[in-house]
Amino acid sequence: MADFDETFDWVVVGCGGGSMSSALLMRQAGKSVVILEKSPYAGGTTCKSGGVMWLPNNPFMEPGEDSTEKGITYLDAVVGDDADAPGTSHEKRLAYITEGRKMIEFLVKQGVQLRRGSVFWPDYYDEYPGGCKTSRTIVAEPFDKNELGDWAPKLRKGFLEVPVLLDDGMKLPFMSTGKKLGFFAKTGLKVVLGKLTGKSYVTAGAALQGRMLKAALGAGVDIRVETPVNELIIENGKVLGVVASKDGKPWRVGANLGVLVNAGGFSRNQEMRDKYMPGTNSAWSMTNEADEGDMHREMERHGGVLAQMDQMVGFQMTRAPGWENDYVAPGAQAVTAKPHAILVDQTGVRYLNEGGSYEEYCERMVVRNRTSPAVPSWAVFDRQYIELYPLAGGGQGKIPQKWRGTGYLKEAATIEELAKLIDVDPATLRATVDRWNGFVDKGVDEDFHRGERAYDEFLGDPRREKQFRSLGRIDKGPFYAVDVVPGDVSTYGGVVTDVNSRVLRGDGSAIEGLYATGVSTASPMGKIYPGAGASVGPSMAFGWIAAKHAAGLDNAQL
């Protein structure tokens, strides 16, 4: 029997949302829990994200608005079953919907303040049976991180550290000047009052993880940062604990009930990216610096099967000057999904719906690049776009002076001149733009159906007539182009798990005592991203499911 330096009932590797949802359930069951985090910060990449959870039939929807039946109908239709996606199944998708709701209800009882993300944040494939054209999203209320006390500096920084909801921030570009001034005045007042009263607000992912961290600490969870796990300890096919590093030396931690791996993906490991998803770049990832796939390899070493490793949660980005130093790089989804803009490859040809799911968008870029150069691609737009919408953080109606002379923003008086600047055949780009303008005149994108989904409308301009919220001619010079590359907010492949989050061997048997959730696993959503928060939600739910199974809890005990 292995000797341990210390022992807990439940040992969790990584400090993301799924880690803390599992830890909270274990603590309610009276079990001891330790969370071991590799980096100096708690919260994982979720802290840097929008912190959105996507969950059909969640408790924040209106009565009768959704149902388990609608949710599973949608997931079965969109995700389906595929031999190349063993991380998903009808049973796992159904467990996500039913257990996910119970998980949310449990968190609310634990004092985690959550709310509906928006009344209009449609599913990414809302036209499918069971699709939702309103919103299945959940977010956390803004959080004063000073409530964490000594742990406040250890919460990973978020991208929106102001006391506003993510939904409000997304509406900002479409507000009138008067409403914008009111919004900024109200927000500024909250910030000033917060500072005067000793508050430091965060929202989005940092708010979700801050609230989860506060609840976990309050429940007596032992959380240790800068404590990487290097090995799983297995005897006779059963996981008994882990070997971590403590003060630079091996430290053996036993686990009476099991080990849960929620250690993120491998976005920051270029060697693994080259092996599993060639053509992508770790420098374009929004994940945290510790996202190196350590536990992917360790679980595989002990018989876990890696699957769906060519998948990532894409985040199309544009490399505006200074992007390397930005905490979150400038997104391009908001550029090419707006009227008066399209995306073309390096031959000047349009090849996708510029709206829709960011996961699908980036996957199409990578696939296109195998037959026609498309990394980077070019966002092409005109003066109308510049006047109406902000570009890559550069503000609305203006071009930042700091961009001048960098070569980033290509500008020309005609489409043909613009084509030469991006090394594209002028006749080809002219034909592409003319074809697009013809579609706009008809009100129908006959090539890729942009604007036909509710989600395309969501990404477009709500001030416009419904049919044209995503469509607009490109015909007012000057004309512009910026590059677009397939970044990511996470990889989407890992070990295959069962409906109880147990890690499976190649023969389908479970490795006793070993559980996994989040992007350390082959996604239970397969190769599809069905809605905003379809990685955060499953991480939280299947971490909770793992604890429920390991502790032998039934619904009556929750």
C-alpha cells in the first residue's frame, strides 16, 4: 500500500469551476477536500472568459419556456452520435441537462449568486429542433473580490473588472450617445463608490470564479496554488492519490474516494498542437499560461483514451498592434458578423458564414487552409463599418493614430487597390464583393445563409431591420482589411469519460477512483459548440456529477 504525506477524501487537480462545484458537494457530504492548482492563481481560464454557462431548462428561464425534452431534442439533433466523438452520447447529454439543473440549484443554495445571462442570447444552431431563440445562458452577478480577503490577489484576473453585467457591455456599441453617456456615468459612479467603500468589482468569468472560490473557502475546502500535480498513484488498477510538488519536492497526497482531474487543456503546448491540430498556434490562445496538457499525458499513461483532440473552442482574433500584450486579444467575430463586412481567404474568396458559432468559424478556417491559404484570412469592410462599429478595440468612427504606419490596417480608395495591398487578385476580390452586395440587395446570403439564424441577428446590429441586421453592402470607400487568425479559448479534446465522469480505458472499463471533467476530457458536446458557455457549463456539471458518484450520494441527500 502506498505511503502518503497526507490524505483527503477527495483530491482535485486544477482550480476551475468544475473543481469547486465538486468540492462544494463533497464538503456538504462531510468529506475532506483539497484542490491542487499548478499556477499561482485560482479560477483557471474561466476567469478570463465571459463566465457563461449554457444549460437547457435552467432554473432562471421562465416557466414553460424550455424543458428537458426540448433541450435533449436540440442536443441530439445538433451533436448526435459519431464514432469520432466518443466523448458524447445521448445518455451523457441527458445527464448534463437533468443533473446540470440540480447543480445550479445546489450552487444557489450554497450562496453563489447567479442569474440569467440575457433574455436574448440564442443557441448557436437555433434553427434545429429544440433550438432556443431566447437564451439558455447563466452568469454570475458582479462580485466584490475583496470579499475573498487574503485570497483576493490569488483570484486570476478577469477581462472586465467593472461592476456591470457582460450583457450590458455587449449592448454598449448600439446605444445612442445619450444612453452611452448615462451608462458610463452610472458605471463610473459605481466604481467610485466602490473604491470609497473598499470594494473591487469584477464581472464575467472572474465574478463566477470569485463567487465559487468564496463558497469553497467558506465550506472548508483546502485550496493550494503553486502546487502542480506530476503523477497519479495507481495500484492494482485503482487510483489512490497523486504526487504533487511542495516546496520543490515530491509530496504524496492520498485520496480515499478518488481523484478529479480538471486541469484545463493543452492550448499552450505547441508540440501537442502540432501533433493533434496542425495549423494552429499557441500564441493565439486566450487560455492561461498553465494550460499545457500535463494531465492529458498522465491520464493517457495510465490507460485513459484521448479523443476529439483535433477540436478547440475557436476564438477568431485579429492581430491589432499590441495584441501580444493584451490580456485578451481583439476578437474578430464582432467584426465580420456585422453589416458591411465579410471574410475572404488569401485568394480573395468568401468561404463561410461570418456569423454563427466561433468554434465552427475557426474550424472552417483551419480546414479551408488545407486546400486554399486561409490562415490568416482577411476581414474586408468599408467606411460605413468604421463609422458604425468599433474595430478591434480601436473605438467607433475613428482609426487609432497608433495603428498608422504599422501595416496592420490596410486602407485603399478602391476594392482593386485594397486587393493589391493584401496580395489578392483584384478581379477575384471585386467579384466576391459584388456577389456579396448582390445578396445584400436581395436580403438573402445565397452562399452561406448569413443572417438567417437568430444568433446571426444577435451578432449583427439590432438597430437595423430584422432581415438586414447581419447584411450590409460594401460600397463606400475608403475600403479596409485586417487579418483574422483562428485563436482559441481552449482545446476541446481529452480523455473519454462515462456518464458519471469516470475515466475510461480502451476496453470501456472505468479506471477506479479516477474522474475528469472540463476540457481535460473529450467534450460531452462532441465536436459541436451548441451555445454560449458550452464548455464552462459541462465542466461545472460533470465535476459535480463526479463528486456525487464518488461520495455515493443520491438526490434525496442533496
